[in-house]
Amino acid sequence: MAPPSGGGGGVGIIRYGAGNIFSLTAALERLGIPYGMINSEADFEKFDRYIIPGVGHAGAAMHKLEQTGLVPTIKALTKPTLGICVGMQLLTSYSEEGDSDLLSIFPIKTLKFKESNTYKVPHTGWNQIFPEKENPLFKNIPSGSHFYFVHSYFIEYDKAYTLSSATYNNEFSASIWHDNFYGVQFHPEKSGVYGETLLTNFSKL
Amino acid sequence: MDQINTQIKSTPFRGRGGLSKRIIPCLDVKEGRTVKGVNFVDLRDAGDPVELAWNYSRQGADELVFLDITATVERRKTMVELVKSVARQINIPFTIGGGINEIADADALLNAGADKISINSAAVRNPALIDELAKAFGVQFVVIAVDTRSIGNKNIVHLNGGRLPTERETLEWILEAESRGAGEILLTSMDHDGTKNGFDNGLLKIVNDAVHIPVIASGGAGAVQHFVDVFEKTNVDAALAASVFHYGEILIPDLKAVLKSNNIEVRI
């Protein structure tokens, strides 16, 4: 694992015990993006942007995040911050998973997919995303590109906050954006060349 | 505009809501080296699973499955090393299977960067393992591999690469696995495997219609049309093959072009 870069464009990965980050750090290494870990409040100033990773249960993840004591600092961040998968869902106000109140950086909700034979849950695989706004996060990524999703809960579509949309049974937010906060429901570290492009774009925000 | 047209054309039966059908090459690995013959022209080392995997990801494979058949006491260590090297180099999801018997195996592979693990015999012998794995790591991490062979007029679960019949009827076992927390089913028809006569579309349709989790078809791929058939006739989520890809008999870009021309949703 690379040593903390100490500013200079580095990405700080917020550690709170929710999920494995080997593939994410491997992708950052392949792309030559400096990164390090954030375990305490003092670590934030070492980096110029932040990633909130996360897999698993949103309610459980929120509980773990609260235990770190980092929540007030995260809500007050002014540098580019990207939530991935459950890390993105944490940015919303509420999740049906565990009936959980979340960070409320985005005043929108995380809901469960309706399950059927036609629409299996979890939504697993490559789906097309369609950017709805101009934003450098999607620079050089054509509309309709495929990204890799694995999730049972989705963030509702919202005209104000949805940065790109996807459809699986219903339209939902494949990514969200508000000021310096971004979230992606898919896994850029597993989404081929366009996923890598997105991570590179984020490293330049 | 083309993208909008594609969306409208993709009926639920042809890739729901834009979700692509997945094409998955499977690599057999022993002690860190691929074992089945591989006939790629540009490979420096055809026995290197990482180089092969990288090549497949460049060709447009949607996912990879590594089946580790290492039988030594060092098995877990060699699998972890393999998974780490793959995760460092490859930018698509991958599953690792072979001899995973306990939570500790799964935990080590997750931490090494595996997206999913595939369990076969251990789950049949101890079905509660599925519950434990799903609870510990989430259902999306747990693929249940089922090798099936028909005996009389029944489909029966087999172990040891199809050599050892069990007491379990295939559909009944798959439904139990789903209810215990399987996130995906990898169904290999041992009657079709190696024949190159096409997938077992009859059984695959029955299974796919009965479950609410993704199904990967395996066994029998010999031609591009077999992939068109399996998606059109059964609506499974993914199709897996080994030798037709390894020997270059089917190139993934060609395969996907044909699928797309048949209005089957694929990632190009």
C-alpha cells in the first residue's frame, strides 16, 4: 500500500470499517493517483479530496461511521468528496435498509428495489448511465456508457441532485452531485476503462 | 439518439432496463498457473492467469471466473496470492472458486480483492455455510456453483466435477440455496459440458424462471449461436465458457456484435 501522500492532490480514503478497499486502492495505484487513509480528524488536512467507500448494510455502515466521531467533519467538508456505493447512500437523508437516518448532505432517500422474476435483486452487472448535467466527473465518458453495479437499494431520481441516471425497473440516481459532494452507485474501480476515467477525473476536480 | 433507440428496443426479455447480459470466460488455475491449454497469439506467457485475465478484460469480457484446483495444503495461500495479483491488474469484477470450505477462506479472499466467491461441494455438504457467508459478507459475495447431470428423468446435483451423484434434485437444491442467501447461481450441465452442442436451455429456463437471483449458464458453448440461443430461450443473466474463448474459437468482440445485432443488451 502506498504511503500517505500528504496533500499535493492526494485522495484520502475515509476508514470506518465498512468493507474491503483493496480493489479501490489497486485502481488508484494503477492510475498513479496518490492516496492515503483517514482514520482521525487530523488526517483530513493531509489530502485535497476524499473518498467514502462502503459495501454492505447502509444502517450498519452509518452506525460504524458515527462511532469514528468523524461525522461533523465530513458534513463540513469543502473539498471534493466522493461516496462510492453504500458510501454514496450514506450522503442521503435516509435509507429503507434498516430504517436508517443518514448524513443528510443530500435531502433525498435511499429505497429498496422492488423484486420480481424480471427484475432480480440485487441489481447485478453492467448497466448504462446517462449524465443529466455537465460536470467534469464525466469528462470523456460518453452518455450510455456501461458501469458495474451491485446493489439492492437505490437513490431516488431527483432533478436537483441526480448527476447521471440509470434504469432498472425504475429510474434512479447512478450518481449525485451537490456543491463539492459527489456519489456514485456503481463501482468505478470495477467498471473497466470508463470507471478508471471517472476516478482520474475525480483526482483532478 | 442511438442510445435512446437501444433503450426503447430493450424489452424486459432482452436485457432489462439496460442491464447487459454478461459474457464470462472461466480460467482453471493450479498452483498459480492456468492449466487448460490456451491458444492466444499475443500472450507472452499463456500460463499466467493474470496476463490472460488482462487480455480478456481488454477484449470486453464482463467478468471472470477463476477456478482454483490446487490440492496442496498451501491452497489458501496460493489462492490469496492469485486474487491479489488479479485485483491489482484487472478493472472488471471476478469470482474465485475451488475448495472454499469455511468463513476464514472467504474472509481471506475478500480482503485480497475478490468480488465474489463460488462455493460448490462445501455448500451441498453443509448448507448452513451459505447462511453464514451471506450474513458475514452479503449475498452479492456468494455464488453457488451447481454441477448437474440428468439421471433417469431427474436432474441431480453432482460433486467432484460431475463424477459423484448426490441425493439432491437440482432445482430443489437451487431454491434452498437461494432461500439461504445465495446471491447468484452458476449452473453447469455436466451432460452438455465439453460437447460444444449448446447450453442446456431446457433446464436453464426452468431454473431461471424459478429464482429471483441472477443465473449464469455454463456447459456446452461451442458456437456464437449458442450464446444467442441461451439468452433468447432462457433469459439467464450471464453465460460462461472456457475452451471456446481460450482457443480463440470465439472472440468476445465478435460474439458481442452478434448478440447486439439480435437485440440482446450487451456492453460494447
